[in-house]
Amino acid sequence: MVTTRAARREDADALGEVHVQTWRSAYAGLLPQALLDALSAESSATRWTDLLPCSSPFFCTVAVDPSDRPLGFAYAGPWRGDADDSTAELYSLYVRPDHQGAGAGAVLLERTRDHLRAAGYTHAHAWVLTTNARARTFYEHRGWATDGHTRVETRDDVDLHETRLTCHLAPPQA
């Protein structure tokens, strides 16, 4: 059974591991292997140490197993592009490769949507690697849709072609 809770500073190492494991698994064959090999769980953990615990307007939740071991995380906050204050952004959602397909991602996404609704957001965007069909399908089956916007982000001299997904944060049905 997967439960969620707010991410804590002591989760930083686990979130760094999840981030790197997921990139290496999800992007194998989609991004240069040298880029994936150069990823460092320690560097990612340092970034999370600086971010955690998240404070408003940012939100980071973790999916945990019964022993409270993080299985994945979602990180969201205000939209970083041009929009009004009613638009949020899902910056990242990652689940350990050995737990993908077991519901942790869906739970993380719904908890994040609940939090964003409660914070007053009416829409959310997420950027997804254009060639990552599995991620795009995951989001699309949960009410997200491409909106025609694309971008190219450069990381370590590699161009990452991304597609923007959007969802309306309608209140849950009664």
C-alpha cells in the first residue's frame, strides 16, 4: 500500500536516488547514455537538501511504502512562464523504476492536484520529454493534454525537446 506525506529534509538522499534511477531508466535510448551515466545521486540529493522542506508556494510530496521508504516524489509550485497567478506547474514527478505501474505515480499526481486546487490554482502545466511516450500516456490517461507548446532545454550540451501538457484543476466530484 502506498501512502503519501510531505517531503522532509531527511528524504533528500532518497529523492536524489529516485531522480537518478528514474532518469536512467525512463530516458535510456531517448537521451545520450553519457548524459545518463554522468548523473549523480549525490548532486541531486544536495539540491533536495537545499529545497526541503518545501514552503509555500512550493509543494513536494513523497509516496512511501509501509516502512516509510520513499518510492517516488512530486514537486510543484507556481508556473515559471508567463501566466496569471491561477496557473501552477508540476516541475517533476518520478517513481522508482521497480515501483512504476503499481499506482504510486497516480497517487502522487492526485495528491499534487489536490494541493494545487487548495492553494487556489485553476490550471497546471508540466513539461515532458517529447519522445517519452510512456510519461505522456501516463498524464493523458489522467486528464492532461498537450496544448501545442514545445520548448528546447539544454542540459550538459544536450538539447531536450519537451512538450507542454496542461490540465484543468477542477474540484473533485462530490
